[in-house]
Amino acid sequence: MKQFFLTVLGVFTGLILFLVVVPVVLLTMAVASSSKPTTPAAAVLELDLRAGVSDQPSTNPFAAFSGSGLSATQVVDVLAQAGEDRSVKGLLIRLPEAGMTPATADELRQAIHRFRKSGKPVIAHSQGFAPAGAVMSTYMVGTSADELWMQNTSGFQATGFSADSVFLGRAFAKYGVKADFEQRYEYKNAVNEYTQSDYTGPHREAMTAWMDAMYGSALAGAAQDRKTTPEALKAVIEGGPYTAKQALENKLIDKIGQAEEAEAAIKQRAGKGAEIIPFNKYASDKGDRLGSGKNAIAIVGGEGAIVTGRGGSGGGFGGGSSIRSDDTAKAIYDAIEDKDVKAIVFRVSSPGGSPDASEQILAAVRAARAAGKPVVVSMGAYAASGGYWISSEADWIVAQPTTLTGSIGVFGGKFVLADALGRFGVDMRQLSVGGEYADAFSPTQTFTPQQRAAFSTSMDRIYDDFIQRVATGRKLPPERVREIAKGRVWTGAQALPLGLVDQLGGLTEAVAKAKELAKIPADESVRFKHFPKSKSTFEALSEMFGVQTEGAKALVMLGGVMSDPQAQAVMRRIEGDRMRSQGAVVLADQPQF
């Protein structure tokens, strides 16, 4: 009966999409494609970061309808083009009030610095720095501009770096939920929120270490741009919070003014007749930077949890991103078969996922190297656990100072719900046929001793496999890898002296290294080929209609709920919980910044 209603709902959703939404979407796209892109003779790009920044652009043509913002790699690409575009005369940045992912902030800061080298002015405007998450990373992006403005009524409350964790151990015990998990080893903290009521010693140690590193990195970057020392800036920052006037007096900002006044100032500096152009519009007109030359560098993208199968990044009209092993492996094999491609830059931003999916992608990386095409990994916000697994055997690894990486470990288990549901008059019963392990992941009971022994053995095997791949790829003794593994997360700056990464930097540095490894002269122009290819409108529609059980989710999207950041966070949590309940996974903590 349940399947019947899901089928009816899927068909009903398909009819609505086909008869109402699809014609509107296609008409909108047709009108947009027929209009010629025009950039004024004196344009000022407005880069609005308040909608959030992902790591990579979606390959789904409907992603724009989800209300999502820009991607870090897109900003890097477009600012490089804008720096060379004579019609672009300046850049206005609208800063978010809360924190942003530190590695994304690093990438943006580097791109802004390169843009400023073209001699074009940059003004950043803030409506306040709230005491939330990695707000110091947001401030660091602001300091990379020529001038940092702040609204007169806004507060400068960036006084450090905070992160919150919710532990459900006591609640689960109270209501009869049993989180039956194992982890390898003490720093593999992704399940602690279900099993503990407070930080364990290793959990607290690891989190404090990477938070200190991220805070220090943001202070160092901001201090360099404000022409002071990290120590001096730290003393001033931690003396806050401040009013806008006090922030100006303490030389934390350059000017006080409304956003409209900042717009007028950047237009004046840009010259007569200057116009403000939304960054999204300019990016859409420009498209991907293609480059020129006989040789090509492949840019292969992967963002989100690593799962088996195919399906691309994001569902419906946006959704969340995931790295599908079939799609990503195929993208690498397509780059291998392209005779013009001389090297591959693999952009990875992932907290991990399935070890089987990770191994499928790593096999493609090995195939590229065997075919004589060097592979350089560019790590984004995260490249931890399974994200590190797929990176481990590349020729070269580039990470931002604040990339979260490592987490070489594994965990797995299940939630036992029978007692909890029994308190509400719901009785769970279980039947199975076959061997002892057939009902190992049933939520009706904890692992039997025999099941736990078998599951523990599989956990040890996956952990050993992970250790071996890192040892092989990084040319480290397995004993040394075991010392720095144990599931511990490191920042890129911490991972560099450990030998887990080779260089600090972003996508630009990764491309330069790929050219070097491919023996392409540094001053020679190259073409860029992006894999996987973006889906066409009809491919995306076909994918949507082909999955009937996505009907309910599609209806929610039609209502605009998936544009809500809280709804997207819930969907990510549901996906994470689903993976946690399906055996062993190589998934790291994914803190919200």
C-alpha cells in the first residue's frame, strides 16, 4: 500500500512538472539564451557572498532555482577573467554577517589578491560581524580588499572562533535508543554525538587543535592585509566587541557608511558612467574559462558525500551535492581518453562516505597515472576520510591552510530502536533466514557476540586498507601512517609537515603544478576541459522523472522549501544518518561554519 501511494505521488508530481513547471523553465531558458550578453564599458562587479558559497558549481541546469549562491571555484575562474577584461573597472564585495568555511575564505582571498594586481579597486562592505562560527574567516576576506567598510549601526563582534556540538547520548539512554557503533580509532569522532554526553579527551584535543589552527590562519591573513602583526591584531580583536566607530578607531576597518555609499565610492573610482553588475550575471555571460593552446588540463570536480552509483550532484531543482562513484570515475576515464588532456586537476571537497565508492574513484586516479597523465588534487573545504582516500594516490596534493583533511579511519554501526518505540506502544519484531549475519543490522536488537566479531573484523580490514593506500600514495611507512591516522582530522597547514599534503594553495596553484608535471612550460597557454560535463535540460528532466520515490521530495522543492538553508541542513543530516546505519563508512565530522 505504501509503495502504491508513493507511485501515485510520483506520477502526480511528474504530471505537475511536465504540464506546468517544465514549459515555464524551458521558455525562461530560451529567452535567456536568445539575449546577447552585454557588459558595460565601465562595469563594477558586485560579489554578494551573503547567500553562501559552495565549493564547486552544480552540473544540474536547475541548480539556479534552488536559491543557491556562487561557488569558490567559479569565483576564482571569473575573477581571473575579470582581471583581464578591460570593461571591468572594479569589484564590490558584500560580506555575510556570520562565518564562512575557512578554506573557502582562503580561496576567495587569494583570488581577490590576484584581481587587485590588475590595478582595479576593490571595496568590501559589511553590515556587521556576528559572533557566530568562523566569523574571523569572513573578516579575513573583507581585509583582502583595498578598503573595508562597515555600516554605522553594525557591531564588530568577531572576537574569536566558536563551534557547537550536540550530544544525544543521555537523551538516547533516557528514551531507550541504543547507538551501537564502533570506530577506528579514538579520534574518529563522527559518532560521538550519538554515544556521548560530552567531548571525549581525544575529541576535545582534535577539535581544539584545528580550531586554533583556523583562528591563527585567519588572524595571520587579516594582519598581513591590515599591515600589522598577528599578535597585535589578536589583542585588539579579543578586546571586543566594538561599535562601528570603535572598530574604525582601532583600525579594524577603513570607513563607515551605508552599502549605497560604498557603491557610489567604487563607481567613482571606476570612472565616468560606471555601472554595478551582479557577479552572477557576469559569470553567466562569461561561462567557464576555456583558455587556449594545443594542450589541455582537465578539471574534474567532486563535492559532497561519496556514494556508489550515478546521478550527479544534487537532485530536482538544486538539492545537495554528492560525489557519485560511477559519475566521478567516468569523468576521470573520459579525461584519460581525451588525447588533448595532458594532466588532470581533481578538485575534491568531501567529508567522505562509502569505502567502496572511494576505492572505485581511487582506481580511476591510478588508471590516469598509469596512462601517463599526472593527477594533482586540489582540496577544497574538506577532503577528509573518504575524501582523503580518493586523494591519497595522486601525484601531488594541494590544500588550503584551513582545509580539513586526514581523518584516516572508519566507523560503523546501527541504531537499535525497539525499546524506544515500545514505550509508545509500537512493537518491532524481526524475522530472518540464512546465516548468523543476516539480521546484523536489524534495529530490533544489538549485535550478537558473533555479529560484532564479524563486523569488527570488517572494520579492521577497511582501516588496514585505508592505511595501506595512504602509505603507498604518500610514500610513508605504514607504521608512520598509523601514528598520524586514528581518525584524526588535520588542517592543511598541519597536514603539510606530516607529509599528508605537498603544498598549500588553491585551484590556481594546482593548475600550475599540473602543467609542471606534464612538462608544459609555465608561460605556455593551455585549454581547460571540465569533467563531468554539465547535464542538458532534458537529461536533468529525464533523471527527475526516472525516480518515482523522489516524488515527495520534488513536491517539497516546488514549494521552495529546498531553498531554505535549514531544510538543506536537515537533508544533509538525514543523508549522514542513512550512511551511518548502513555498515562501515569513512566519513569525517563536517562542522557547520
